[in-house]
Amino acid sequence: MVHVALLILNLSVQPAMAVTLPEPVQTSTSKPPARSGSRSSRTPKRNTTTKPAATTPATTPATTPPPAATPPAPAATPPATTPASAPISRETDSWLLLTAGVLVAVAGLQWWSVRQLGRQMREGLAQTKEAADAAATSAAAAARALAASERAYLVARNWAMRPPAVGEIPEVEFIVENVGRTPARRTLVRGQIEVRDTPLPTVPNLRTPESSGGTLTIAPGGRPSSTLAGDQPLTRDDLDRLRAATAFLSIWGRVDYEDVLGVAQSVNFAWRFDLASGALTYDSTSDAYHEAT
């Protein structure tokens, strides 16, 4: 009886230990046949107590852990790396912002430099233009001064006229002298001799020459003689009026020429002839008849 009690105690302890094993429900359906015929008096108790020991061997917990070994697999994706990358990205962003700021500053400096350079270039061009204009003006003034000092100047002088008679065409002789330093080209003398009882008009009314210019060239210091004749012979009535001083013999005209630069120049003249004294006097009616260029 003592042995039977120990055996029952031992069997009662094993089910208590087996209760902690997983899935005890599945072990309730199996009945080990080897122990059913050894003791008939305690068969029901032994069958109920020995079911956990027979159906759940000690090696069963050792075979079930492999499924538990699979959970460490998610550790392959290290979550710890995410916090570490945040400082790097922030530091990278800071460097990018700094680099962008430096580039913007450099671009602004370049824009300012280009603008200053453009302004300086515009000012320089304006100053260069002013200097060029001043140089051109000075050159033109120097050229005019040189031309004025070296060009030809013609004057009509040494007038001589004899008293005309009835039926004669009045004529006057004079010389055209070049008092300049260069030749006078294409010299042309034109004018009129007429009997007038009124002053000359304010503006000379010269007849248009048959040609655009003469062919005479007068060298510096040259004094060629010239003769100017009237259009009509003197009538008896004209001679009587001249002798009575109710009319006068008017001699007026112009000498046209070109200087060595091809610039047209001229000198005007106007005289009166006194038949009683036989003298030529200066006609001061209008300054337009005494202009010279």
C-alpha cells in the first residue's frame, strides 16, 4: 500500500508539472495501452493521471522553440539608423544653404561689378565722345584759321575811266590783285555800268553769268588788269544829264573766285563817276556793294 501511495503521489505530481505545458487539451484524448493492464484497482486514476506524461514527453518543449526563433528576423531592418541619419541630413542641408547663400552673394557682387563697369564704360564713352568732338572742333577751327591765313584774297583797285562821248559804250579799267598766300582759281568779274538818277537798290541785282565760273587763276601777288563795259552806248540825253549833275554814272559789280580748298569767295565793288571832274568816288549807298569774303 505504501508503494501504491508513492506511485499515486508521483503520478499526481507529474500532471501538475504537465499542466504548464502548452496545449493540454490535445493530451486528454490519448490513452497509453501499456499501463492499462498492470493495476486494475487504480486503472481509472492512473489513466487520468498518466495521460499527460504519455502524450507530452519531455522532448516536446525542445521541438517547439524553432518557430520562436523566426521573430528576430525583423531586426534585419535596423531602426536605429534612422535617428543617426537625421543629423547628417540637417548638416547637409546647412551646408547646402550656406553654399547657396555664398553663390547668391557672388552673383550679386558680379551683377554690381558688371553694372559699375557698364556705368564706367558709358561715362568713358561720353568723355571720349566729348574729347573727340572737342578735337574735331579744334581741328576744324585750326583748318579754318589755316585756310584764313593761307587762302587767296582778291581786291579790285586802281580804277581808271575816261569821260565817255556820245555814242560810246562807257568802260572802266582796274586791276584784280591777289593779296593772299595761295592761288585764286576760277576768277570771274561781272558788273554793270549805267546812267542812274536814283541810288542803287539795297540788294545788288547781278546778272547771271553765262558760265558757272571763270577760267582765270591768279597767283599770290598777281595783278591782272580787267575791263568792265556797259551794255549800251551813251546818248545825248544821258550826256546832258550827266553834265547837269541830275544823273550819275554808276559802276558796280562783283569778283567771284575759289580758294585752294574749293570754297567759293567773292568781293563786291561800287563806284560813281563824276563827268565834270573825271573822278571816281566811292559809292556808300549800301554796304552790300562792298562786302568781301
